Amino acid sequence: MRKLRDAQDILLQRLQAPPTLPELARLSGTNVNKLTLGFRQLFGCSVYDFVREQRLELAYRMLAAGGISVADAALACGYTDSHFTKVFRKRYGVAPSALH
């Protein structure tokens, strides 16, 4: 459990450029199989889904607070502008430009 929480902390610290699964497993002191299985059991989603959701939540908060462009929010969260708009709209039902 501690190793999975460590993996979660690493991902949260490195959202813009998260480590690969093998690197994350090594950094958290486990192997890829235990990491992926345990992560899904503990957090209810895959490592990839967790990163994507955390990135989108961060972008949403940044845009809702104002003072940042959609392109800058996308870049800060590790997305290209065009891909960001697509996944943001799919997740929240509105274009990111509607918040900013």
C-alpha cells in the first residue's frame, strides 16, 4: 500500500512529464505488474487514467481561476493544445475556452 501511495505522489509531482511505468515501478520500489494491478485496486483506475484525470483537473482549476490561456494551461499539464481541447471537452462537456 505504501509503495502505491509513493507512486501516486511521484505522479502528482511529475504530472507534466510522468515517468514510464517501469521507471515509476522502480522509483516506488515495486515491479510493473504489482504497480498496475495494485494501482487499479487501490485507486479504481489505471495509472494512465489517473494521470489523465489529474492533468485535466489541474487544467480546469487553472482555467477557472483565470489569468492563463488555454494553450498555456495545456502546456502546463503536458498536453498539446489541439489534443487538450478534445480530451477536456470530452471530460467536462465544454471547451476549455469557455472557462477562460
